[in-house]
Amino acid sequence: MDVEQRYTEEANFDFSEIAFDKMLALNSVGYHLSMSIQKNSHKFSVSNGIVQEYTVMTSTTGSIDVPFKLMVLSQDGDVPILVDFHKINIDQYLDSIIKNKSITHERAINNNTAISKEGD
């Protein structure tokens, strides 16, 4: 019996086996982490053969924010692969924002607007 395919879903990223097992072990936090990556996967830059590090802040059901460091391989013409990840502390996450390596935080820097003024 032939079944008609009703829809297709495009994969925005993939997991290594290690990352997939770790994601499953996190239960709901793993689900929210994968959704954060899915939503922001377009921000991974292509680096043929070089694993890059990014950070992500994941909000869970109880509004608890958990920061993670991601190791991602993104090659030209292929979906990014989450190689590995681990929890980090908030200071490490804030450092990643300064280095522009967070995929869930947009640095709002505008040349026409001063973020902070001297003497304030």
C-alpha cells in the first residue's frame, strides 16, 4: 500500500552520536537546547573542516536559563553538525557575547547610538 507524503521537514542541523546521546539524557533541557539550535542554526558560519565553538542560552519550562557551549562543524553545502556540547557558567557565556560567539544573543551596537556615555 502506498502512502502519500503530506509534508517534508528540512533539517537545519544534525547531531554526532555523542551529542545525540547527551541531548537525550538532558530530557526537557535537551529538547529546549535542540530547539534553540534549530531556531538559530543559520548563524553558524561555514568553516570547512574546522570545529567552531558557539554558546547558546536555553530557557527551560520553569524559566530557568541554562548556558551551553556548542562545538559545531559547518561545511559548505552541508547542514551544520553538533559535534559536542557542555554546560558553562554565566561568566563564560557573557564572555562569548563580547566575542560575538553567542547564537542566542544579538549584540545591539549601532554606530549612531552610544550604548553608554562617559560620565553617566
